[in-house]
Amino acid sequence: MRVAIAGAGVSGSYLASCLAEKGIAVDLYDLPHQNTCSISPCAWMATREIVPLVRSAGLDPARYILNRFSSAIFQGREFGVDLMTIDKPALIRDLRGDLPVRCGPFNPGDYDRVIDATGTARTYLPPIADDRLVPCIQYRGTTEDLRALPEVRCVYGGYAWSFPLGDDRYHIGCLSHMADPSPLLRDSGLLDGMKTKCGCRSYLRVTSPSGALPFVSGNIWGIGEATGCVYPLLGDGIVPALRSVGLILASWDDPEAYRRAVLSTFSRMKAEYDVLNALNTGERVGLIDILSTNFMRLGVRVNPGKAREAYTDAVSVWSCCPGK
Ligand SMILES: Cc1cc2nc3c(=O)[nH]c(=O)nc-3n(C[C@H](O)[C@H](O)[C@H](O)COP(=O)(O)OP(=O)(O)OC[C@H]3O[C@@H](n4cnc5c(N)ncnc54)[C@H](O)[C@@H]3O)c2cc1C
């Protein structure tokens, strides 16, 4: 069997090395990256589930953890969490090991199977009817005004973040469902005092897998963000991308079993998508609705009073258009 994998991001690189290990002939393709970090999108925060996943890929998680956090600041209030920033470029490099990455287009007909691991591009699977891609802006920078904890501040229709990457380095960004994230990030204050080294714009797919069918079309099978495997509220897709590799390998010859496995493994993403839609249409969303999604993956330890206060504050900022 000859397999082509389009996309040498997290999911494509990991699947390529798993297949190569099984003795399957695999060609891994990507596009030339223009940015300095040589990956797109650049993303750094991970939940604790990444530790066993990286270990089961035969790698040592400690090599990739830049910082581990037991607290984070949300809307100016400190919460207990279990999160970590990781060196995603190094992880992707090591996941694919010695496998070469080919550049340029290829003919899907030359392969028995083509894996669409192209993330938001979803280049090979059929387009999604009601796809939801949210614009993001992100920078890496340094500052002398050290911030030890990750911080998230809500903005109109989204949020801005600042994640410590070790030493004086930070990943700062913003996404918004309602407006250009660039001025919202500037107004959030998180860029203040930051010397930016590089920046780029990109998109995040918040459609969730249930809205991103089909996962298989002819000899094309999708994995990772191409199939909507991203938590829509917070936008974390690294762990789901890694998990989707295990799912496709377990259902390699059974498209229907693969469809069921993705939908059931990530069923909470649909719940988050519904909460997100309600937030964006101004419907009343209670704290309990948020907590009933898979929020506990963040390892949040909540003082109910403080959580309610931060949440009320967050919703009012999320729904308030600046200047109106
Ligand atoms: C601004 C931003 C910040 C984020 N922050 C986080 C975070 O902190 N934590 C987290 O868990 N998730 C985060 N995410 C989401 C996370 O980065 C993705 O969900 C995850 O990387 C998806 O992995 P993937 O392998 O499916 O696709 P990707 O990692 O997106 O890889 C897709 C690859 O396909 C390549 N490609 C595209 N088109 C083609 C083509 N035609 N042919 C060949 N190759 C192609 C791309 O160049 C890329 O290398 C963030 C996303 C964004 C946009």
C-alpha cells in the first residue's frame, strides 16, 4: 500500500512515523513555510493529556515542556490549573523523525490512500458546508516586565492570551468571532512592553467534528483539524490532533468505524460549539453550561464565587462591541 500524507503538522507527522514503523510506504508533503518558526500555526499551550500521548509516541515529554503552570490568570483573577507550554516545533520535528518532507503538489491518484492532515486548509477532503474559521493574530516576543503566569483576557467576540515560553519569551495572540483581532489584541494591553520577534495571522476551525463530515471521501481520509478536531471555545487542537492519529490507525480499513470513533471521542466539542454559538448570538449562557463541557481538561480548580465573578465579567466583555 502507498500512502501520501498532506500536511506535516502535528497529526500528519505523527501518523507518518507510525505508518513507516509498520512498514507502510509513506510520502509526507507540506508547503514551504514563510515564517521564522517554520510551522503554521504556531501554538504552545497544552493540557496534561499531552504527557501520556507524547510518551506513547516513544518520546520523552520532558524534552518539550517549556513551563508547567499550576495557576493562570483569567479576567484578572488567579485560578488553579494544570497546563503547560510546549516546544511545538521541536515536538513535530521529533514526531516525524528521519522522514523527509516533500514540497509541492502531488497526484492523489498515484496513491492507494491520501491522508488530509492540512489543518484549516482541508485541501483534499470535500469542503464543509457551514465551516467556521475564526481569524487569529499571534506574535512571539520578549519583555523585561516578567509575567510568570499564562493570562487570558476576554475581548469582543473572543479572547487575547499571553503564554510564557521560558526566560523572557512569550506567545501573545488574539482571536475574535466578531471583529478583526488585531486592534482587540492591542487594546487588551497584553502586547504592552513586548518586543515582538515574529507575528502571523491564521485561522482556527471551530466547526467541531460533527459539523466537519465527511472524514472519508473515496481514497481520502482526514485527521486532526481538517476534520474539526479542535475544542471550539478555547481552540486547543494539539492534543486532539495527536488523539486522532490513534483513532485512524485503529479503524484503518473501516471508514464507518472511524467516523463513529471520531464523533464519540470528541462529542464534547459539539457541546462547546453549541455554547460558543449561544455566546455569539447573545443567548444566555450560564457558568454551568460552560463547566458541563470538557472544561476540566484544563485541570481547573474553581472557587465557585470567584468563577462566577470572572465569568460574568468575561461574558459582558465578549458581547460588548467597542465604540458602541
Ligand atoms: C493562533 C493559533 C493559536 C493556537 N494555539 C493553540 C494552543 O495554544 N494549544 C493548542 O492545543 N492548539 C492551539 N491551536 C490549534 C492547533 O495549532 C491546531 O489545532 C493543531 O496544530 C492542528 O494540528 P493538525 O496536524 O491537524 O494541523 P496543523 O498543525 O495545522 O498542520 C497542518 C499542516 O498542513 C500543511 N498544509 C496546508 N495545506 C497544505 C497542502 N495543500 N499540501 C500540503 N500541506 C499543507 C500546513 O503547512 C501545516 O504544516 C492554535 C491555533 C491557532 C490558529
